[in-house]
Amino acid sequence: MLIVYHSNKLESLKNSLAEIIRDKSLRDPFQSEVILIQNNYISQWLQIELAYELGIVCNINFFDLDDYFWKICIDTLENVSCINYFSKPIMIWKLMQIISDVSEQTDCEIIKHYLLDDQDQRKRFQLSVHIADLFIKYLLYRPDWLEAWQYNKEIKALGKAQLWQAKLWRELIIHTKLNRHSLINYGSLYKKFISILSNNHQVIFSDFSQRIFIFSVSGLVPVYYKILQALSYHIDIYLFFINPNLHYLDVFFDYESTLNLVKYNFCNYQDTKSQFFLCNKNRQQKLLFNDNYYNNCCCLESPLLFAWGESVRHDLFFLSRLKNVRKVHAFVDCVKGSLLNILQQDILNFENHINMFNIKHYDDFCITQQNKRLLKPDDYSLCLHGCHSIQHEVEVLYNNLLSVVSNDPSILPHEIIVMMPNIDHYIPAIQSIFGTAANKILPFIIIDQKWKNIHPILLIFFNLLKLPDIRCTSKEIFALLETPSIASHFGFDEKKLELLHYWIIDSGICWGLDDLTFSKLDVPIVNQYTWHFGLNRMLLGYAIDSKYGFWKGIFPYNASSGQQYIELVGQLGFFLEKLRFWRNELTQIKILSEWQPCIRKIIDDFFDLSIQEEEAFLLLESNWHEFVENGKLANYHQPISIVLIRDYLYSKLELRCISQKFLSNGINFCNFSSHSFIPFKVICLLGMNDNVYPRNHFEFDFNLMYKQKRCGDLDLYNKDYYLFLEMILSAQQLLYISFIYCSIYDGRSLYPSVLIDKLIEYIAQNFSLGMDENKGNISMLIECMRARLCQWHDRMPFLVECLNTNGVKQQIFYDTCLNTGSNIGNMRYNFVFSLDRMSPDILLLDDLLNFYKSPIKTWFKERLLVNLDRNIIECSEDEPFFVDALTRYKLNKYLLNYFIHNKKTSDINDLYNRIYATGLLPYGAFGELYWLQQCEKMSRLADKIIKWYLPDQHDMEVSLIINDVKLTGLLRAVQSNGLLRWRPAVLSMRDGLLLWLEHLVYCVIDDGLLKNSSKMFGINSQWIFPVIPKMLAKEYLSILFKGYYDGMSTPLLLLNKSVGVWLNYCFDKNTKNIILCHDRQYNARLKLIECWKGNKYIIGESHDPYLQRLLGEDINSLHIELIIDIAKFYYLPIMKFNDIS
């Protein structure tokens, strides 16, 4: 017998189920109870709740509804193969072979056109996947079509669009017969099963329970109702059905009650009433269930149920057609009080508290306050929140949940669920807000996480499978090396990887494993820039020094020389050899049996796996073998490319989620589809935007079911509508909904879901805000209700107006922002306190020079022991089409030193060949032209230097006492004609200050020799300081000493670029003074600010990590005045003494 329990609450159905299990025990105590469900979440909830009710729960088996029906059919019928050769995975391989055969036949031109340019078979495989999926739907929802096609009959309503699909189905049947496979499929098996059960009353279900429970299922395939009907003649079936409305039972099961309900609803509409009741009874029944009369009736009585309840109406329609059914009512009234509870009661009782008369136009639709309920000012049981980004949504949610649990301590974290259309978009925000919040007040669990997100090593494996198709750039290959399991397998530790990263950049590796990568992409082979090229340079660098020149066209890489580095080079070579081997293997096309062992070989060749990683790879390996075995079952013997396996595995991982921790002791974060009417005290919905929810479900236009729809068809769009209705009915105390109201990319307005608009419209029609609404039309009332229910959160959370929304103070989450915001007006520089002053007796010259190279950086590193250097240099992904600043400096340095120290111009070609062999120059003519340009520039600069350059140089020992401090060290490269320095770049104020410091020491040293000027040359720039008297030099040197000690105590804001721009603009080279004209000073300061901030062409000085930490990105007028005063004190002397004649 079939017993159907109807209730609007899942708790009521659970109580009924527990009562049956407790009071009606099975005859065999060792027999298991069977409960059929649609997802695992409901089984977890049901086990917990039954344990509370029964004290202990055991020997209960939960089965998926679809799997159980297939299993019971296979086990009951005789001579039926347990392998479903019409399952989707096997049909894919059959269609792979059939599609290529039928594409040349008549009526299949559309297939032939689609398969053009399909060298890797990807198009054919994707088409096979979609057609197999479509045939599964036809088997369940349109078995009559397939039966007609099998016997070469056409469906008149489908026209010519069916021809190629019918031919594919017939070929699929022929292929199955030729391979001697069973023709049993979903349609034929269920039909045969129903026939036997209906005609044979002595079927023995020895392996099955004497009763079956079906709990909280919806949207069943129509044929399942026939199976239930047939099974009910042999065993007891208990169907626990969520029915949101009490009167739906009358509508679908009792014709007379329905007729009376329609009469009552149409009493005010004489024209409709007369048209309806002039029909005979059969005509009335047809109108009632199929025409718009019934829809109008339901729409007037319960707009929300009418709009969102189509799925449940289909279920009730099929239930109403079953025989031998006993109905049990278990409806529960909602406790009236809050807005949420009243909405639930309205849906339950078909209530609509709106009086509608003489409606002509929607905007003229006036609503009286009669029968409308008052919405209390403090009622926030249903609240809407508008945010400006996903991160902001989670921040606001966290703030509100803290308020909820603090106001009602009875609400526990596991009684809160947060759902969203796609949890993948929210995981980073959830982890950053809930996972790093102070003290982690709110525990949480993220459900429905994909395997590839939890185990990112799987993505590394997919990158290995892409070896034949990728460019193998330095970043891509080094990312593989950085993977801990791969690094461990090949013996790389953190220090080795850091050194190897530098070698990769410095040796000229850009992309390509070897020259074969170039040839596959139709790129000219240049024998450079590849990993093979860089590895050869490293190996040769271990054998010989670069000073000995080339060996067989390879230029040695000196950094890899030495016994301590040979192991590292060997490990890299072994790794690259494995990559080349599998690149070649994966490029080939192979039959399935040859692909089967490859996954384990790849894992063994590259990975040392942890226990968790091994678990992830076991899943991947099982899917790999399943894919291959299904092809073998289909007798597919053609070779395939790795692309098909890779795409299949990736799609499987996209669909597979980890969900074992549902309903644990924490807030549950999950997708919408995980809910299933499970009651929670607080239900939160995020991301409820238009075009996001209801979700956009893409269907191919060759799905013929959309041309001839039937009751009970799978409609994912309406399913999302009903899911939203489920959430409203399942929330016990609070329904929280948030959406994004503006784009963070361009600021354009975004709109909430149409479901939210419909909900607000219903509330506006049925509830009063306590104001005079008799004169307001519906549009005005909706806007007033929207303003009452919605809270709009600004993107600046610390604004005062954001802290009090609709009378509710919002400040818990933003305490940190408030504390920060209260100090906005203060200078960051004022937070720096002076450290203890250094007072050593001895000062090293090198320490003094290093300090004035970057005073603030030295203060951070020497006094605070803080290193903010960003030493990470990005690997290049392309061969050098242009030369970056660092490479240009290196190249110019090579050239300049060559022109200064080498008199033979004939050796310039040898230098070019060496530089080119390192991979620094662009390829071909571009590199040659650039080389010639730089040679000309450096040659001109070298000519200036050679005029003053003397080969005879010596280091001068420094030992001076100034202001009771002894300065010691070496003054290097002193010539008889003075100090000579050069840099292959435009000289800066820093260069001048460092030369000035050395020049002062040079002038103070008493070595008995005649002193000369000090000179420094750069590109189109120079610093030349004449000899100054010894006492004057001591005075300036004492100033620099004092600056050093002051700067090591408190940061010295002696900038380089910004101040240099300011000085060059306002310094008069003729008078040797600063121009104090207001306009000149104003423009000079503007240039200082511009140089500080930078633009899209020039990186500003504010990007220096030390300056940024000290001053921030913006400087105010006080900063500028302080910077200028310090610049005058230190830089003005060198500007005055600089001899530019």
C-alpha cells in the first residue's frame, strides 16, 4: 500500500517517520530499514533527528532514489544484465564511433559541419557527451519518442529537427546489437518492471525490506510514480511529501472541493464565472488543471505559491492520479507574530489579504488598508541588505550574525546556514572574514568545496597533462618545481629553489623545453631562451670558466661553477628530462589500454605524496580508470589524444564536492542545492542578484523536449523558484537576504533578483507600515516597503552614517576600522619616535657611504632590523623583444668597461657574441640594432672618462678624527689626478652626494701629495668637485657625520629623485642659489609631488617600500616643507660646488 504523508514542515514528517519505526517494527529484526532520499544532506539531518527521537539509530540504509529504482529492477527481473550499456559514460564512447560514421550520411550534414577542423577529436567528444546526456533525458521523459525512432517512425510535432537524432539512436541500437550487449535501458527496464509487478501478484522481494520510506523528495521523473504504484501492490511504501499549502490536497485530490474553491474565488468576476460554469463537468476539469482559469484562481489567492510552486504542483498532479493511496495530513500552523511567520502561514492557508476591484492599470492599482496586517517597526525577521561587493557581503553578514547570536544566545552556530548560488566565488571572502576574525567567535564549516580547491595539487597534475600544448615558460615550469611534493621528489629545498630562481633569470631561460617547442609553434629555431639552452650553460659553467670563451656555441654560466652546485644542476637536468619524456608521450595518440597505466607512472615520476594528497590522487586515478573501462565496455578501439582524458577528468572534478561535514558544530556555508527543506533558525542567502539567481541554465537548441513540453519535465529555472520558496518556509526565526547593488569594476547599478522584487511586492500588498496608504498606488507602496526592508551599506564602513541603519547600530565588525579612522588626520611620520643615539668612537667609511645611499632604508635595516626589500624578480615568459632597465644597465656596464679598458676595437664582435649568447639581447636584427645604439652611447661616455682615466690607481688608507670620532677605511681607486668614478646611467643627487663625501675625505687626508678635483661621469650628466681647503672640508664632513648619527636615531627624509627634480627646476646655475620666485617654487613643488607619486610611465618614489612604510603613498604640505629643508641642508652644497663649466 502507498501511504502519503503531507506536511508543510520537515520536522512533522520526521516525527511521523520516527513513530512508524518505533511502533511498527519489522518482522525480521536483522532486516534493514530502507529510506530513499535525493541528496546526502537530508540523510545526515535525518539520522541526527531520529537519534534524538528514538535514542539510537542503527541498521538504516539510505539510498539515492534513482540508484535504488535501477537496483530493484535489476535484482527483481530475470536475465537482465547488471551493466547498463545505455548509461551516459558508455553511450559517450559508442557515440564517439557512431558520429564519425554517420556524419557523411544524409540528414546528418549538421554533424559534419560541426566536426570540421577537429584534429584532436575534442569536438566529437564534446558532442558525444551532450548527445548522451540528451538521450538519458529522452529515456526518462520521452521513451515513446525513442521507441518510435527505433522502428523508423517520426514524431509529427518535431519536424525535420528529429531526423539526425533519430538516425543516431537507431545506429546506437545497431551498434549495441552488433557487440552483443543488452538492449536494456531506463525506459525499457522500467516499463518491463512495471508490467510484471502490475500483472504478477506473487513477486518475491527477498533481498529488500518489507517497507520503503521515501523522505522529502520532489520533482520526480513521471515514470517513478508508476513504479511506486506498482510496488505498492506488493510492499508498503511510505512517501513523506513536503506540501507547502493545505488546500493543494483539495485542489488535486477532490474535484468537488476544487470546484467550490474556484466558485468562491471567482465570485467577484461575473464574466469569468459565466464562461467557466457554462461548461460541462469534463470541460470544467480540463480548464481547471490546464488552462489559465486555475492559474488566475491560484494567483489571486496566493501569488507567491502560484509564482514559485509549479514544481510541487506537478508532483501533486501525479500523486493525484495514483490508486490505492492513503493520505495522512500532518500540517502544522505557524506561530503568528513575526513577518516571516505570517508569510509562512499565508502560503499554508492560501491567504491573500488584498482587496482588488476595478483594476485597469497596474500603476492605478490602489490598495486599501482593510485586512492588511501591521508590520511592526522592530520586526526584522525578514531583512534585505544591499552591498557593493562579495567581500562586503560577507563582512556585513558577519556583523549581523554577531548581532543575532548576542541578542539571542539560544541560537547556536550549527542552527545557522548561509547559502549562495556559487560558493566558489565566496570561499576567499569567507575564509578571510570568518577565519581571521579576532578570537574566531563564530565557528564555521564550508561545504560543497570542490576537490580541486581543497587539493590544489590536482591542478598541478593537470598542468603536467597540458605539457604538449603549453609554451613551457619559465614561470610555468618553475611553478611546478615550487610544488612541495614535486620539489621533495627531485630533492629541491627552499634554498636551492631560491638559488635556482636566480639562475633561471640570469642564464636567459624564457620559454620552451627545447627547440621542439619552437618548431611545434612554427617559431624560428634560434637555439636560445629554452630550458635546454639554460641547462647547457649551467653544465658548461661547472666545467670551464667564461673567460675561456665558447665551447661548441655554448657560453658558460659562471654562477653554476663549483663542486657545491653540481648536484643542483644535476637535479634540474633530471627534472627537465622527465618533462621532455612525458611531453613526448602525451603528444602521441594511443588506444585506451595504452593510456590506462599512464596516470600511475606520471604520479611516480613526479610526486612524493602526503596522506591527504594520496587520497586526492586515488580519486583522480579511479576516475581515470573508470573512463578507460567504460570505453572498453563500449568496444572503442580507436586511438585518442590526452585532451579527451584531461577534459573528462577536469569536468568530473568540477562536479565533485566534499560535503561530509554538513550540520557539524559551526555555521554551514553551502550552495543553494544543499538545502532540501531542512529547518534552520537562521537562513542567510547571499548573492541574490538578477541574472545570478534564478541561475542561468544553458540548454542546447537541439533538445527537442522544449518544443513539446509535458507535465513533469525537468525545469531547472522553476526548480530555483521553488527552492527559494523552500528557504522562506524553512527559516524559523530569521531570513537574511543580501545582494550587490553596484559593480566594483565600473560603478554601474546592479539589481536584486526578480524573486526579491516579487517578495517585496507581496509584502507591500498585504502589510501596512502604519501610515495613511489609502491614497497610494501600488508602486508607491512597494517603494515604501522596499525602503523599510532594505538596508543599503556604503562601501566605506567607517562612515558615521553607516553605523546607524534603520535605527540598528552596526559597529561590531568595524571596530578596527573605527580605531583606524579616528587617527586619519595624523601624519604617519609623527608615529616614529627617536631611538637611542649611537655614539661609537670609530666610524667606518663604508658604513657612512652606505647610509647616504639610502638613509631611511639603513635606519630600518640597521636600527629596527626590518628588511622590506622586494628582491623577487619575475621570470620572463617571452624572449627579449625589448631590453628592460636592469638588463640595459648590465649591458651598458659591460660596454662601458670594455671601451675604457680595451684599446682593440676588433674585440667588440667577440663581446657581442658573448652578450648575445647569454640571451640578454633581442633576437636577430633587433638585437643588432640595439647593440649598435648602445655601443655609440657608451663610446661617447667612455671618451669623456678616458681623458681622465689613469691605469695607475691605488687605495688610500683613511684614518681621520673629526669631532672626537675616528673615521677609518679605504678610499678606493685613487688616481694621481684625483678621484674618477662613472656610471652607465643618468647621474642623480645620490651619486653627487656619495662623490662629495669621498671628495671631502680625499681633501682632508694629509698624504703629502698634490690634490686634484674629483669627477663622476654618467649619460649626459656629470659631477665635478674642485679641491677645497682642508678645514672647510672638515666642516662639511662634520655635518655629514652629524647627519649620520641623527639619521640612525630618527629617520632622515633625504630623498633622491623627488628632491632632485625640485632642485633642478628651482636652482639657478649662474648665481648658485635657489630661485625664490613664488611661481617657480609652486611649479617646482608640483614636479616634486609628481615625481613622488609617479604616473603610468614612471614609477614614483613613493613605491619604495621603506618610504611607503614611513610616509604612506601621499605626502602633505608639512612633509614637503621638511623634505625641502633637509634637501637644502645636504644637497645645496654639492650643487654650489659642482663645476659645470
